[in-house]
Amino acid sequence: MINLKKLAILGSTGSIGTQTLQVVDQFPEQFKVELLVAHSNWQLLLEQARRYQPKWVVLTEESAYQRFCAENRDASLVVRYGMDSVLAALDALQLDMVVGAMMGAAGIAPTLKALELGIDIGLANKETLVSGGSLVRKAQQKSGAKIIPIDSEHSAIFQCMEGEKTCARRILLTASGGPFRNMPMEQLKQVTPAQALKHPNWSMGRKITIDSATLMNKGLEVIEANWLFETDYDDIKVLVHPQSIVHSMVEYGDGSVLAHLGRADMRIPIQYALTWPARKDNSLEKLDFTKLAGLEFFEPEWEKFPALSLAFEAGRTGKSATAVLNAANEIAVAAFLENRLSFLGIPKLVEDVLNHHNLVDIESFEQLLEIDQWARLQAESLIKEYHQ
């Protein structure tokens, strides 16, 4: 008899969460969903709860929680509200893996909790390592829990490094270049949210799609790679690869380069995280090399996309710099989507917030929250100054 792997999916109604459930559908005999967590999409969460029969569901938006309770007819389902309930559910349930796909800094606390409990993490939330990398490292080392990356690039690096990590010379991290790769810098001043949300290759959430357009997403991935693979920033090279077929590469000291290739489908790295260390057949469309026109690689345009430089600089600076970078960027992206900030204003705001910050070591989650909150308030204050 096969033991079902018991899953918690944090952010189950988002892009990664819904695709994770599609992977579960491919292997119903291998996975059992025990916990679903969502923010406000109570209708979709209700559908998911009816289909996957978890023991717990948690909503982190109060009105959505109330609507869910009003519509729920399953008396055996534990329905709770708030982040404290997410943490309580992780404590109460016997889980084999937590898929961390909550958006933004909200995903940090449950990831730390799961690691402290010794539960493996399928990590799709960049902010967890970008903001709280030192805390995550401590929790992981203490419990021995594993972090299996779900981001396509980090999954690629993880797979290329398996059994070879000590011989790796550098990471070659690929980036699509986003929708404005060929747009002259002068035209970037007039970019609208609608334009920025049209990613050429990937279907993702709104925030990460804007991050991809500014290349901040790649910057966050650089910081994440530093923590995940213990690789120095000087040994992480970003390459713009418009086709998004090579998801990343690892260069070895003997001159060999191992590359991970595949279609632009997030279900592939999600499945690998869920089934690791096994690799399973699935019904997804496979890569057809005869239909590839070619694979191109370019240096990033650093001046045109300054967010990438900001991320490298914050990563090298260390301490609280990356937490401030992340929080300020979240505010900047939200302001852009609300037409309160220009596209080029996103990296400018992040840089200005960093310049106002006094660096400190992050030694506790409570301290991290204080720094995060300071950066958000500082960013909002600066946006108001921009409009004066």
C-alpha cells in the first residue's frame, strides 16, 4: 500500500496553488491535501474544499472567511480565519510537505513555522528567503527539514546540482527579459499596467508579472539562489534568454555546463518538488526540439532595468537590506498597478527607501516584521512626496 504524501497548500487559489492542485489531480493515489489556505477568493476555495476534502481551510481576509462559513455545508471541515490559524493548522496536522505559494511577505511566518516543525517545504514564495533568509537558514539547520524550490529557475539549478554541488563553479540564471526587452528606454516612461501585465512567455500572478517586467523578479531570484545554493553573488550570472526554454544552467570547473530545458509550464517544477527525489511520468505536453527556431542568450541591459542592480547590491550588502528591498518593491508594484507610480518609478522608489535605511542584523521574526513595516511606511511616504 502506497503512503499518501500529506500536503498543505498555502495560497491555494493563486496561480501556483491552482497549478499545484492540477499536479495532485495527475497523481491522486500519491497525494492527500490536508490544508488549504487562501486570502480572499472564498468561492474558489469552497470549490477546492469540496473537491479535495481537506481537514482544515483557513482564510486570511475576514469578510471572505464569513462568506465561506455562510456557504460551507461540510460540518467536518475545520474553517478558521487569520495567520495565527494558519500556524495552528500546521501544528495540528500531520504533514509531509507544505507548498509555500502565498504572495509577498505574508508567506514568511508559515514557512518558518513549517521548518521549525521539521516539515519539508516546496518553496514558491521568493520573499521568504529574500527577506528572512538568515532566519530560514537557522530554522532549517535546526530541524533538518528540506527546501525544494518550485520557481522554474531554482528548480532547474537544484536538478543540475544534484550530486554535483561541491564541484559547481557558477550559476547561470536565465531571464525571459520580460515584455519590454526590445522597448527603447525613453518609451518606458509611458508604460501602463496593462502593457506590463502581458508577459510574453509565462502566465503568472499580477505582482510577479510586474516584477518580471522590471527584472526585479530576477534580482529576487539572485538573492534566493544565494541562500538556496550557498553561492556567492560573484558566481551568479544572469542571462537574458527570450525563449524561456533553458530554465537555468550550472557551470562546473571542468568546463561542463549542465542545463535544464523544458516547456514554459510551472506544473513541471511543481511536480518535481512534490515527487522529489522521484521523477514521474505525466500527461503534460513535452518539448519538441524540431519546432524550436533557436536559443538566444544576452547580457541584461543594466541601465534600462536598474532593479536588477539594486537587488545584487542589496544582496551583497546583506543584513536588513534585502528585507527593505522586498518590502519597498511590494509597495512600489502596488502603487504602479494603481496608477500612483510610473513604471520607471518602481526601481527609483526602492532605491530611495534603501537610501533612507540604517542597516541592522535580523535576529528575530518580530524584528523582521518591524523592518518590513518601516520600509512599507517609508515607501508610501515617499510616493506622497513625489506628487507634491
